[in-house]
Amino acid sequence: MPVSKPDQSSTDILAGLTLEDLLPHRGPMLLVDTVLAVDSAHAVTSSRVKKSWPLAVDGGVQPLVLVELAAQTAGVCNGWDRIHTQGLDSDQMGWLVAIKKAEFLIDLLPFGGEIIAAAENTYNFENLREIACELRLNDAVIGRATLQLFQARKQ
């Protein structure tokens, strides 16, 4: 199922924000390189496949890492929503992620390839979310994932 595109004008709020403002990931676990578009329900990101990525083997990266790219793309959307509604200094707690469904249409992600991930919040209730994500390489769909996210609340 194709994921709808976010409102392109919403990317104006990204001015001055870093990936670290949007995501809790740091160092080699931050796989997203660029946010292409974002709003409170959608995000589109770009990531260049690197030898430093988890699941790297000779010749490329195993496609299971697409689940992490989907989760980080959803995290961009949810981070943007957090900053937009609660402010930049709000708590940046991570989300627990469950894989409801994942489909991989490629055997190995080539080093240097650019992956475009488009994620959409398809269900949102308090601290529960379900997201659908489609991942592309050279305009070809290479994976799809449906993830369920839960964020614990501070007491």
C-alpha cells in the first residue's frame, strides 16, 4: 500500500532543527541522513547505505535493517510532532517497536545506494501508534513495513 506524502510546506519548521532534535539515536545507530518532508502524520527521509550500518556483510547490508529505517522515519514524524506540540526542550523518550508485518523485496542493500523511506501514522491514540512505511531504492519498492509503537509515560 503506497504511503501518502506529507504536506511539503510543513518542512519549514525543520529550519534550525537537527536529526538529534528529532530522534534519540546517536552515532552509528542514526541511519537517517536527511529529512525530505515531515508533518504530524507523515515523514519522508533519505539514507545512504554505509559499511558502518548494522547487518553489513560483504557487498552490502542485509534488508532486515529496513525495519530500523522505517522506525527512524516514523521517529522523525513523531519527534517533529513532539517539538511542534510540546517544544524543543520536551522529553525525547524513545518508543518500543513491534513488527506487525515486514516485506523485503531485495536480497542485499548495495553500499552507497540511497534509500527513500516514506512513513505514515495510520493509527494514533495517546501513547500508541501504528505506522506504515514504504522503502525505495532507485524508484523501486524494496520493502514495506507495518510497525506498532508504544511510548512509556513518565510517572
